[in-house]
Amino acid sequence: GDHSASEEKAGTEIERLVQQKVVALSGTTAIMPLGQTVSEKAGIPLVVGNGSLVDPFQQGFKYLFSLSWMNDTMATWPFKLMEFFPDPKPTTIGFMEEQDLMGIDYSIYLQKEAVKRNYTKLVTQKYQRLSSDFSTQILAFKKAGVDFLYAPMIGPDGMLFWKQMKQLGFTPKAALMLIAPAARADWLSLGKDADYVITTNGYHWASKAKGAAEFADEYRAENKGENPPELSGMCYAAMQVIANAIEKAGSLDPAKIRDAVAATDMDTIDGHISFQPNGMPIQKEFAVQYQGGVEKIFWPADIAETKVVYPFPAWTDPNR
């Protein structure tokens, strides 16, 4: 079914699929927070390829699983990256908090992580989805001396924010933006300005995960040499988990498939996957930076294919 990025439609589509007697379900972010309620009631495992909300996994659902890095894990990234960067390191984090369920979830766990680390230089700016202007937030970051940007933003918002960063001369030492840069074709329409953003790909062809490179080769062969988008790899990995669970269960009984998913301990193109008791994943993290129009892994060192460009080059730098 097509949920059209609508949480309400996702719930309706899952209900329709349940009526068709499916034995397992999968999908991406909008499938939560409503989809898992339907799948739980029906007793059908739901393996989310890309869904990082933490709250649904704290509600006791037995049939919900995710392959995505969760918001509590991603809240550690600004701190881990600041430790990773050479001196002089960033000191002040500027966070863009979207006023919706996902944005607030990101913010809650970032604040908890800051408290855990006794970190006090967190500057938060709130915004509404599909805003027409981010100058107020950007100027507030500049005034506060923000030198590490953390901005989970959907495509249109991320693109506009990035353009206004340049217009207003906001040049942090590092810029971590999630979601928007994953829409590669749109992001690359920024031209040379697309480079040096730090982001993540849940799937990456150079991650050294089993089958990741072969998957990319097949995708490129069918798509004029284009690298696979992250969601293609993450959703394929979800299918690998489901297929493995059906094989291990030796049955099409959804309850038995659910138990086999819970016991997953396997290599996928997304890396090695297993699950915590609450359905959240146990898997390795990595970060990428756009360099020359390509997302390249730079962290952690054991799978890095390049060095990070740090600090973020000035917008006026002729070598950008």
C-alpha cells in the first residue's frame, strides 16, 4: 500500500493489508505511530525499514521492530562527532526542533544526552514544517556563537535552511543535517553548495556490510549508474530480515514469524542486525559527508573511505 507519507493513511493501508491475510508487514517512517497499533492488534509482525521514533518501542508492543538508528542513538552523534573532530573542536550546538512528533522526540533525547554529559551549550530553535523563512533561527544561532549545527529537516525545509545559511553568512565548523540530504537528486541541485554537509545513510554501498556493494552494482545497472538511495537499502534489509524469519520459523504463522524476527542475528546489506527486547535495533553507526557530490563515509575510522573536511569551508571560499 502507499501511505503517501501520511500517518493516518498508513494506518488505513495496514488495516487493508491485514484484511488480505498478509503474514508480515514493512514500511518506512510514516507507518508509525499508528501502524504498530493495527499490526499489534492483528498479531502480525511489523518490521520498519526506517523509523526512529523511540516512544512506540516503550509501549510494550511485541510485534514492532525497526532497522533504523533511533532518536536516542542519534542524540549522541553531535557529541561523538565533536570528540572525533580535530582541534579546535566545536563547542556550541545549535539544534533545529521541528514542532511535530518526530522533531520533539529528537529534541527530548538530545536534551537528555546533554544533561547526561553535563553539557550546557545547547541552543534550540523551534520551527514549523514547510516554513517559508528561517532567517530568525539562523541569526539566533549566529548571535549565540553556534559552531555545530544539528538539523533534522525534511527536504524542502532543509534546502531552504541551507540556502539561507549561505545568504546570511552562517558558517559553523560542522553541519549535521538529517533527512533532507538523503534526497540526493534534490540536494545536488544546490550545486557545489551541496558539499560538506554531514549526514547519514542507514544503508551505504561502501559500508563493508555483506551484500551492500553487490546491491549497489545491481541498482546502478538499472538506474544509469546512480548510487542507491538510503531507503532502498534499508527497506531491502527489512525484507531480508522478514525472509530470514519465515525461513527460520518454517511456517507462515505470523506469531512464529514474529518470534523468529525477535531472534534475528544476521548480516544484511544494512550491516549486522539483531534486536533489543523492545524491538529496537542493535547495529553499527556511521556518518557520511557530501564530497564532490557523493556521500562518503568518514566515521568511524574502521570503515571510513575518506577523511572528513573540517572545518566547514566558508561559503565564499573559491575552493569549494
